[in-house]
Amino acid sequence: MTTRDHPNVAVPPPLIYFAFLGLGWALGRYGVQIGLPPSDEMGFGLTTEVRRGVALALILGGLLLDGMAAGVFRRLGTAVEPWKPSTALATGGLYRFSRNPIYLGFAITYVGLAVGMDSPVTLLLLIPCLLVVDRFVIQKEETYLAAKFGAEYDAYRNRVRRWL
């Protein structure tokens, strides 16, 4: 009997975020059929230029955060993907402030896309999205890392917050 050397995450985390974005878009577009106001009546109340600027800043900021966090993994020679084995514990760089800066970057990018779509419904769906990521991705990763790295991971987990 062999054991898997990975957290056994079933769905790639970016797909979870994209699924909730798609659901938000669909509810904005077709929500009238289920009793929601049309998306053009529910916007954030920002001018197009301001909304686009805020969206762009958030999207770029989230992607930059993701790139910097993934760079730490690459420098350590360990996989970013949660369906591959971890060969090193990332505790430096952005990982000194958050145990999950990549998922935080995804969330910031998501907010930027929701603002760009002018969709408060999509923004609200970030809450259940983060609950799914927390329950079905992060908790599995934490269990795996605790088993793989033991006391080193426990000390890190006690020192650094999960999100911020």
C-alpha cells in the first residue's frame, strides 16, 4: 500500500475562483429570471473610468502577489501545484506574513474582476468561494504539511496567520 505524497486537492484552486466568477457573471446576466435585479441596476456606482482603474490596480496587485509567492516556491525547488509533492516548506518572503499568499492574491484578483464586471453579486460570491477554498484546499494542504514537516510546520503555523 502506497501513500500519496500530496495534499489530495481534487480541484485546482484557480478553477474554484473562476467557477464562482462565472456564477456571478451568470447571475448578473440572467439573474432577473430568478428574481435578482439586472446587473446594470446593481453596479458599484462608480464611473467607468474609476471602476476600470480600481479593477486594473486590484488585478495587477493580485497577480503580482501570486507571482512573488510562486517565486518563493520556485527558488526552493518545490511545486506550487497542490497535487504535487512538497519538497520544502516555504516560510520566507511573503510567507512570513501569510501562510497562503497565493490564495490571497487570487482573492484580490477576483475582487478586481468583480469590480471590472461591475457586479456586486460576484463580489458577494467571494465569501462562499473563500469558504470552499478554506475547507477543500487549505485544510487538506495544512493536514498534509503537518504530516510531512511535523514540528517545523507546527511552529510555522503558530507563528504566521492563515490569510493575513
